[in-house]
Amino acid sequence: MNVFHKIALQGLKKNRTRTAVTILGVVLSTVLITGVTTFGVSLLDYMARGAIQKYGGWSAAFFNVDESFVQKRAGDKSVTDTVTFENIGYAELPQAANPGRPYLFIAGFQDETFKALPITLISGRLPEHEGEVLISGSAMKEGGISGKTGDTLELSVGSRMKGEQELSQADPYAAGAETFLPRIEKTYTIVGICRTPVFETEESPGCTLITRTDAGAVSNPLSLFVTLDRARDVYTYAEKAKEGHSCMLNYDVLRIMGISDRPADRVFMVFLYSFGGIVLGIIMTGSVFLIYNSFSISLNERIREIGVLASVGATAKQLRNSVLFEGLCIGAVGIPMGILAGLGGVWAVLSVVSGNFGAILYDGVSLTMKVSAPAVAGAAAVSLITILISAWLPAKKAVSLPVMECIRQTNEIKLESQAMEIPRRRQRIYGLEGTLALKNFKRNKKRCCSIVLSLVLSIVLFVSSNALIKSMQQSAEGFKTVSDYDIGFGTREMEDEELLRLYGRLKAVSGIEESSCRAVIPFSCKVSADELTDAYWEAAGGRSPEEIQEIPLEVHFFEDAFYQKILEKLGLSVQEYTGQDGNLAAVAKINDDGGDVEGAKDLADMFRNTSVNLLAAPQMTDGTAGSEQNLNITAVEFVPPDIPPFADSEAEQEALPYTFEILAPWSMKETLVPSGLPAELKVKGLCFKAEKPSRAVSEMRGIITEEGTSSAYTLLNSAEAFEQFQNYMFIAAVFSYIFIGLISLIAAANVFNTISTNIKLRRRELAMLRSVGMSDQDFNKMMRFECAFYGVRALAAGIPLSLLASMLIVKAMSADDTRFLIPWGSMGISVLSVFLVIFVTMMYAVSKIRKENIIDALRDEMT
């Protein structure tokens, strides 16, 4: 250790408070950097495991291979697992919606295949033998195949041929260039519906059907899925191993691992690393503020010492290395502490938010901390670079000064007398104490600007992040009102008796707070043209010359108990509006998409009178109308309950310029629509409000499976979007507040370090003021003025910038209808915090000065 290193260590020991604050800044900076890198690695690991759960852990797939090829690939040293399914063949689709996909593709799975290639059931069950089949979503949507459980499919199964070559799912359909060669007739029974499997792409010529085959009776080509020990080697392995066979890579998993070679996936990784780089840049900027100021102040204290060393032969390199050694010493203490604290902090945060991540992205995959040695080493390197930059900049400036200027210490303040002039009016307002405080502010602009910038950074981060969280909470209220139920079960095939039996079990699920059974049946009615309002005729495009108008409508049937609750809410008599001949309530309003509509009262009425008599008949499945019945309806100001969910697009009707819905009890359903009548049905089903919808839906799925439901249905958790949004908000709030808190601590440490050292450097000046008669009261008044000047300058810049940043963030990340709310609360907290930090720091530094003897302070030249 040379003399320069010893001088650096003595400087650190002499100014222990500043050294401790600088080490604290390094620790906080390293905590943030370690937190960002470790959380990034943990998040990518979580997403990779989630993608494997969703898409499978296979690396590459080979199509139309034989058993010998499978055995050869299974023996490769780089392969950890293999799984296959049988390519039973193709069947032509008579009504293909997509001309590029005119086939059905039948895949024969085994037990191992179902485990390795995730299949998501929508309804029904998995096939148990080779005569049963699972219909994929693409087969229903593009192939026109009915997904009704129990239906049979009679298929002529064969091969796609292009000359002598048999084509696979990896070969797109080539109209005119390929032929279909039927081989065998097969009959399958539909047992369920699943989502489109991962091995079927948009270019695949066949929509997938999945059956079950025996492992020992394989007679068709196979599709092989290979899992590699090192996924990064997948490109070289696939090129080497395919031997002329078609090959497909698992890009959904490779993208998350960052090893996909597709341009779109590269954009994803560029975005991810760019975002991380921006966050690290913000952290480094805040850290450099603190550490740079610390070294700059240290060098200002030692500027005379540097001049003396330079005068006796010390080179600029030796002086710079002395300062860099000081930075390395601080890093040697602060970086390990910061890394340990950062890892502990990430573990604590992930233990809090892991459940919320599971609810948002991948259910059943836990977000755990993954410690990566390269990530930790990178965090340490970034922290060390931050320290060295912060030390090198002031060191370069100090060693470039002339020797005599350093010894005389004439470099610190260089001002013209005019720059210190203060108008007399302001002097009278501030008094002597305020004038001295303002002159100090003018004289030490660099240090004062450093303090102000640190405070502005904290204000902008704190206020803008709070504004974003508040706007997200405002948007969440809109999510909550998307539907009046949490869970919906909809069907168009189930009989009423089976539906009611299922309803009895589902409403008994734990956590169900409210339930109802509902059905929606299209009707048409005849009404006098004079009964209709001008608003109706305007919406209809003009008045019709016909005296009797035929208008489509819907009759919504509700469980009797739920219907009575609606009547009570509307203030209608239960006796008058129930029974076979009772009146019926109706919602008859003209639709208005304007933003000023807040409720039903803001919409125009369809009918001139609230009480209307009309002839109504149910719509038949053949397009005709049933027998007419006389109905007495009362138009009410009411938003009708939502209908159960349904996925059949054919059930959707053309949008009408009005809403005309009659509300009726379930007990009148048989009267208005007799059970033997082939009436059209839009949807019927069950609606629930639940304390914990996700848990209730999971239990309901089990009950539906136990009941052996064969009808197609839709089970929807409408509260899922709101729950996911709440989870997003919780995660965003946790990370935002932690990030803001640590950045604010760095800023507060910077303010403390700069102000306290600034006061210490002015100890001779302050001692001189006290020696000429300035009382403690006047001295305190001058210090309070300085606090006020710092705070006002910081708030004058920070508040407008934070409001601007808040508006931009809210506009960019929130919905169009989200109003910007001025964050008064967070601005108030910022104002109080700024003055508190400045005041406490100033009082601490002044208390140290007061304890010193005035004569000793005047003699001290701060060497």
C-alpha cells in the first residue's frame, strides 16, 4: 500500500459520516441493481416454466417418421426425452371455411403423449379408446364440425400425396399439386372439445381430432417430439437429425428462453432488455448523483492537500488513482452488503407477489427466486462501474487545476460582484438573515442545484407513480361493472330438467352468494304504429306507412325468486306481475352510444305510454312464428340483467337500434313457449355471484364432469378480468413503491450528504457571523431561510414536471375514458417530505457546528 492509498484511507476515516452515507448510497444502488437483474432472471425462469406447462417442454418435432428413426433419436446423447403420436391420417372436410385447410387430421395419442403435449379441455373428457375422439377448436370453427358430445363422425381416412411423397402437417396445402388417397372408413364418437393443440399451426392443412391408440399396435407414420438437454443447441441438432423429414421447433418456449431466431421473437427480447436497461439507467443516474457529490465534496475539502502533493512531484495519474482507490474501498464494503440485501429483498417481495403472478399468467406455476451467478456478477460490475465513474469525474477535474490555485483554494467560487446583487425590495422582505441565505444559494449554485435535482427526481417518481396507480384503480371500477354476475354457465342444447338438476348442485358450491337460472328466447310482436315514439322512428330510419308494426324482441325468463327481487327493486306489485295472466315488466329504450349516457333514464323511450298491449309470438327454428298471445307490458326505467354466456356465433343477432326485452318468471315459460314447440333459443343457463370466483369455477368444473354433461356449454368467469387487473395493480404497486422508496432514499442520502458537508465547509463563515454578534435566533432564522429556498426551488420544478409526467403516463397506459385525477395526496406528501428532509439535515449539520468553539473554527483552514 503506497502513500497515496494511505492518504485516501485517512480521508475516509476522518469523515466517517460522509463515508457512511456514501456507503449507504452504494448499498442502495446495488440493492436496486441486484433486484432488477435477479427479478428479471426469476421472471424469465417463471415464464419459461409457464410456457413449458402450456406448450410442452419439447424442443423439436419431426413428422411422418418411422419407428427406427424414433429409436435412433432416443439414443442421441443430447436428448433427454422423446414422445410420439400416431399420424392416423387425413379426412376431407365437405364444408371447410378456410380454403387453405380442407382436411381433418386424426392424431392417435397414448398416455405419455397426453402428459407431454398439454391438451386443454373446454368440455367433455379425454378419449379412452380408439373409437372416441376429441374435437379441437379449429375443427369446430374452420371445419364446421359440431362439438355436441355423443355425436358420431363417419370419416374416410387417407393420406395426402404429392407424387410418391406422403405429406404431413408441416407441409402446407398445395391446391392442384397434391391428391387425397383414401385408405379406410372410420367412425368416431365425440367425447369432448379441446383447445387447438400446440403442434397445429396456421399453416397446418388439417384441423386436429385426437383419439387414443395402443402403443403396441402402431401401423401408421409417427410424429416425434424431442426434448434436448441444452435447448440452445436445438438449431444445430434439428439440422443434423432431421434426415429429410419435416421439422418444427417449439418457438413458444424458445422465445421466452431468448434463443428464438425469428425476427418477431427478437423484437420481444430487444424490448425486454431495453426496458431493463432503462431501469438500470435511472438507478445509475440517481446513484451517480449521490456518489459523485460525495467524492466531489471530498476533493473540495482536500483540494489544498492535492495542490501540496502535486507541488512535491505527485503525478496526475497517481492523484487519480488515489481517488479511484477510495472508490474501490467504498465499493468493497457497499457492494457485497448491497448484493446480499438485494437478494433478500427480492426473495421477500416474490414471496408476497408470487400468488398474484400465478393468477395472471400461469396457474400452478410458482414464481420463485432464481439466483444466477452471471446476473449477480453483472450487478456487482454495474455497481462498480457506477462508483468508478462517480469517482473519476471529480478526480479528473481536480487534478487538472493549477497547483497554486489548489493551494490558495481560489477555484471553488468565481463570481462577479454583479451576480451577487439582490434588489433592495427583496432584501427588505427577507431581512438580513434571508439575504445571507439567498447569497449563499447564489454563491454555491452547483451544490445547490445538486440538492434540488435530487429532490426533483424523487418528487417526479413518487407523484407520477402514484397517479398511475390511482388511474389504474379508477379503470378497475369499470372492469367490475362489465357484468352483473361473476360466473356464467350457458348452453343451447341442455334440457330444462337437466339444467335445473345441475343448478341445484352448482348453487350449493361454497362461496356462492347469489344465483339464478335464466333463459333468453327470441319473440316477435305486433304493435300499433301510433304507440311508437318519434325517437323510435328516427332510429328506424323513417316512419312506416303500415298501421301495425312487427318488431323483434326478446323474452328473458328468470328463476321465480330472482324475478320477485327484480319486481321489488322496481317497486312493482308481486301479485300483479306474477301468475299466468299477470302483467310483465319490459325494458324498451332507444340505444345511444354517446358518452353522456349514465343510466336507463338518459335513453329515449320506444313507446309513448308506459303501459302497452301487444300480440307476441315466439320465433321458430324454421324461421316462422308460433301462436300469438296477448301480453300487457309496463315499460320500466331499468338496466336488464345480463344473459348467460354463449360461444355459438350463429346465435348472435344483427344489432338493433333499440333494446326491447320483456322480463318474465320461469313459471310462465311453459305458457309462453310450450316444451314441445320447436322454438328458437338464444341461450339459457345459470348465473352466480361468488366470494372467490376462481375457486368456485374450479369446483364447478368438477361437478359438471361428475354429472357427465354431454351438451356443449360455456363456463365463464367474468370476474377473471377484474381479478387479473387487481393482481396487475398489486404487483405494479409493490414494485413501484419499492423502487420509488429506494430511489428516494438515494436522493435523501444525497441531500443529507451535500447539505451536511456544505455546512461543514462553511464552518469558518458561520463562525465569523456568530463572532460579530449574530444571535442563535437570527442564526436559526438564516438556516430556515436556506431550507425554504431549497424546498421552494425543488417544488417549483418538481411539481409541474411530476404533473406532466403523470398526465403522459396515464394517457399512454390507461383507457381512453380514464380521467386524469390530480394526485393531491401524493403532492402533499412530497411537499412535507421535501421540507422534512431538508430541515432535519440542516438542523443535524448546524448542531455539529454549534458544538465547536468559534475561535477554533476561525483558525481551521479545512485542511
